[in-house]
Amino acid sequence: MAKKGATQAASPEVKQLAAQIQAAQDPEINTMTGWLNAWGQPTSMSGMTGHSMDSMPGMMNDADMTKLGTLSGSAFDRQFLTMMTAHHTGAIAWPAPSWHKASTDPPRSWPTASSPTRPPRSQR
């Protein structure tokens, strides 16, 4: 979604924000992909059966992304910002119940202390 924003947004501010989001998320994605590789787990949803992104708060489905791709100008900017806000809010909320269940340190220690849904250290 950030890639679309960096290229399709009408506002220079939205384009800049999208580029910043992409730059911030790329290292996070690389970190998580590294963990999955180290654990011998699939690194894409296509290799996982019985898992759906639809149940995760803030995850956009193909129809959402297709609709976003059809928009332009300020309509694109508004929809992009609305979707990205929902996506980032969901990204904070959906993994919180699992943080304390992690069996290895990287996922347990990775969430930032600034997260409002992060469990107390005693529960991680």
C-alpha cells in the first residue's frame, strides 16, 4: 500500500509519508522474514493453508487494494490515509495477545514500549 501511495498520491505530503512508511517497514519485514527463514517457516501467506488475512484488523483485501488503485487525486489521498491509519492501528492491536506466547526472544522483545497494547513484561 505504501508503494502505491508513494507513486499515486496527489499531495507531495502524502507521497512523502508513503515513502517514509515504506522505508520504515522494509527493515521490519526483512527482520520478520529472517525469523521465519531461521525457523523453517513459510515467508508468504500463499504457503500457509488455513490462514486468512481477512480476520486481522487493518488488513486490506484484494478488493480494497483494487479500489484504491482506481482512485486518483484527493480521492486517492483520502482513501490511502484512511486505509493506512486502519492498517497501522490493526498492526498494533492484532499481535498483542501473542507477544507473551513467543517461545524465542526476538518476537518477545521486538514490540516497542510505546505500544498501548503491549503486555506487561511479566506476561511476555
